[in-house]
Amino acid sequence: MQDNKALNEWVHKLGKCELPVLKHTSRDLAALRADDEKLTAHSIAHAIKHDPLMTLKLLRYLQSHKHRTQTTDVIQVEQALLMLGLEPFFKHVAPQPLIEDLLKTHAVALPPLLRLIHRAHRASEYAYDWAVYLHDLHFEEVRVAALLHNLAEILMWCFAPDAMLKIRDIQQHDKALRSYAVQEQVLGFSLNALQKALVSQWALPELLHTLADEHGVKHPRVRIVNLAINLARHSANGWDDAALPDDYKELGELLHLPTDQAMLMVAADADMVCDLNKSH
């Protein structure tokens, strides 16, 4: 059962926290800032595209400083940078503190967090490719939505590592337990409930509201993002994961392709190509 007091306390706490970023994001941005010839909105967007929290940091700042005349949400990173300006970006959305420093005293929590971020980036790449394939003109928005799909979980690994390790240990000992039930047991609320609350509290773009609502599952973009998240999660367990055949079938239906062609499309990933070759 959800503890609304605990949920509200965490929403308030996370609202006051300075969002951390990956060390190599900070390093790459510093290198760009030192080289005027390479410093463009495009190069900065490329440097932060793999980092969910740096992306969130930018969008959250822009939403909280939205001009009265701005009537539409901005979810595309490069567009956000152009609206904000490069110098104001570095001044107000500094790539600090570092995730690696934040978890120095909880080093055991860093590997699972980095794996989660890697999965988010992989999901964002899948979502981008499928949105382009389906001729969605707002493919970059779909990519960002996939990247930020698990932002609540990422944030809790940063700011509540002991609780997240406890959740992981409980689930590893009993894989039949539902994730939300374990999360409510340890945290007092589910990560999905926290995600919805943060998206609302921080006035994040509407697409993220849609994604947090299970009733929007028939929306094409929601299908793309959910499938990208599932494929990234299942493949992280190995390309022989039992859930992958269903993912390929669903991808085929989404892209209007036979299942085997959808699987080959995913097999563009070099690692999977190797595994497919070994299995034949």
C-alpha cells in the first residue's frame, strides 16, 4: 500500500537536490567549452545525449524558466540549447556534481546505476531508430522520452542507494515478487508513482506525462518507447533471454514487418550478430 507522505517527502527532497551528471559528460563538455571551433548546440547535444540526468537537468531548467510567450513544450535537446543559449547553458546548467563523487561512500551502488543508465541510452537509440523508420517527424522527442523513462529509478539510485540495494537483493532472492510490491515495501511507494509525481511537479514535457500513464499504451510513441525499454532491459540479461521472442513479435507488429525481419533489424547490434552466428 502506498505511503503518500513518504512519496511527497521524496518529491520535495529531489526537488531541492542538485542533479548529478556522469563524469565523462562533464569532461566532454569541458573539452567543448575550451574549443570555440567545436562549440555548437549540436556538439553539446551530442555530448549529453547518453546522460539521462544531464538531459533532465537541461529540460528541467528550461521548463522552470519558460517565457510567458512559450506555448509548447521543448523536449528536443538541441532546440533547448538554442533557446537557452550556450553561455547561459554553461552558467546555469553546470555539469556538476558528479554521480561518481556522489556515490563515493556507496561504491557498491555505482555499477547497477551505470548499467541502468547504459540501458536507458540503449533504449533511446532503439526508440530513435524505430521512430525514424515510422517517419515520425519528432523522432528526437521519442529518443529523449525513452532516455528519461526510468528517471525516478536513476534518481533513487543516486540519492537512496541503500534502499535501492535492498530492493535489488529482495528481488534477486525471490524473482516471483512484483517490482512495485517490493518498492512499496522498502520505500513506501512505487518508482512509477514517483516518476508520475516528479514529471508533474517539475512540469516536464507532456510526452513524459503520457508515458507515465499506463492508459496511453495504444499511443504509437508510447508503444515505441515501452518496447524500446523492454528490449533494452531483456537484452541486458543476454540475447538468449526468454522474453526476447515476444519483443521481436511486438516490434514486427509495430513496424509492420515479419518477426524474423524485426529480429534482424535488432541484430544490427554487433554483439547480437556475433551471438546469432554462434547459435546457427
